[in-house]
Amino acid sequence: MKQKQVDMILLIVTIVLLALGVIMVLSASAPYALNMYNDSYYFFKDQFIYAIVGVTMMLIISLIDYKIYKRFAKVGLIVGIILIALVFVPGLGVTRNQATRWLNFGFFQFQPSELTKLAVILFFAAVLSQKQWRDKISSSFIWFLIFLAIPGVISLILLKQPHMSAAVVIILISLSIMFAAGTKIKYIVSLIPVGVAAVGAMILMAPYRLDRLKYWLDPWADLQGDGWQLAQSLMAVGSGGLFGLGLGQSRQKYMYLPEQYNDFIFAVWCEELGLIGGILLIALFAIFIWRGIIIAMKCKDKFGSYMAVGITSMIGIQAIFNIAVVTGTVPVTGMSLPFFSYGGSSLLILLCATGILLNISRNCEK
């Protein structure tokens, strides 16, 4: 039987985002790469290879019936939890900037939290596609909390690394799927006081988070310290004006803006392509989210629908948070911009997840 065509709008938007992202990694990373490695293309070459491999995997996965993943849901979640815990094993875990978030396999370093996000999506989609579990979380607050304990435990492990942004994303992904499965909005809203209290406790336990909050409100108060990163980001975004300085012409990327090819790549994008470029990029992510929602709504079975919700939420949440951080809308946290920020493991998982979403689109009502 001939397979239906994938959602072409989603496919085209993904390829455009990826292509722009690879170009932007080259532009944003070139000065730093030249200074550190005497090779302007050092980061670009890695990202380009990961992009080619990732697109190949995405296209192959788009041909594989997504229903097959349902049988691996529980095992996948267990593997995901084990992997994020393995970073604490001496010799296996890698520490950078006082954070232990990576696994070292010798020839390849991998950030397991990226795979764990996908494992959580798979698990919740598989379990909640069964009516008995949907009925429980939609009618019982206790069962809602029991299900929420799963991402809660994962988040505790991630906070130990520390990797607060990944913990937030996983909790929000879980809530998105549970909401789509029928969880009452009042159950979710009731968590707000608990969430505020938890954030307050984490700030008190780690004074640097309080500094981040203080200098988020006024980054200019400490331009030589904790306010530097956000201040440089805002200057980059603002100096771009309406049309930008031109591709490759960013000034802030010359050792002023930290993480210019990673978490703050959107700031370089805005400096070089201006407000128009920023709006264009936001529009591309909005189209991606729109197509993901349409796929979720039109999918013929619950498992595919909830998978689509989870994957769309994962990419949408990360894009929204990253742009919000760069523009000073929320406090600084390490959130990458999907398809743009430098990072092999993140890019591969995002493209694999998009491949699943494309396959789900084959099973949609036209």
C-alpha cells in the first residue's frame, strides 16, 4: 500500500530553519573559533555534518510507521532516566562551566537529557492513549499527581547536574500531553503555587540564581559581572535596528557576547538581520507549531496525536524560552534555540523527532 505524503509545509519549514541555523552557526562562531582553534570553520564543520546526518535520519524515520515506537515506551523511559544519571559516574560524565550534563563515549560526547525528553513524550503518549489511564487523570487529582511524579523524579536528577532548563521543558511537555489527554485545567493551575514555591527554594539553595534574577531586572547594574551576558545580548538585538547590519557583520560576536553560537545565537541573528529577520524567524517557528497542532488534531489515533503534541511542545517551548531569554523577557537560563544553536546531540534528536512528526502526518485525515 502506497504511503500518503508527509506534511510538506512542515518539511519545508524544518529544512529552512536548519539551513538558516547552519549558516548562522558559521557567522556567530567564526571569530571565537579562529581565536580558540585557529580555524574559523571549526564549529561550522561539526554542525554541517550533524545537519546532513540528521536530515538523512529524519527522512528515513519519516518512512517508519510511528506506531512501532509504542512497544518501546516503558523501556525507553527507563533508559532515559539511567542515561541522565550516568553523567555522575566519574570518567563517564563531562563537566563544563560547573555543570555535569554530558556523557563521554571517547569519539563522541552526548547530552542524554535530549534523548530523555523524547523518551518522556513516547511514554506519556503510549500510556495515555489507553482509555483507562485517560479517565484516571481526567477525573482524579491524585492520579494526575502520580503521573506528574514521573517527570518530577527526572527533574530532580536534572537539577542535580544542574540542568534547570531541561527540567522545566520536560515538566511542561508532560503537562501539555496530559492536558491534551483530558486533564482538567484546574488541576494544572493548582500547581502554580507549588511551582512558585519550588523556584523560590531553588533560588535560596543556589545564590547564583538570585543574582541571575537581580541582574535580569537590571543587567546594567553589573556590566562587568552577572549583568554582562544579558546586557550584551540586548545591545546586539537593539543595534540590529530594522534591517540589521548585514549577514556576517555582527559586532557583539567578537568576544563580547558569551555563548554567541549557542544559547544566544538569536541575538546575533537579530543584530545581523534586524527586526525583520527576528520576525521572520519567529514566524517560521510559529508555522512549525501550527502544523504540529494540525497534525495532532487530525491524527486518526490517540498515540500519534499525543506524540505530535509532545514533539511540537518540545520544540515550541524551547524556541519561546530561548527567544524570551535573549530579549530579556525571562531570566537567563541555558536554553538552546531548536535547529539553530550549536550542538550535535540536540540537533540529531530534534531532527529524529521531526521525522516521527512527519510520519504521523501521513496518518492524518486530509
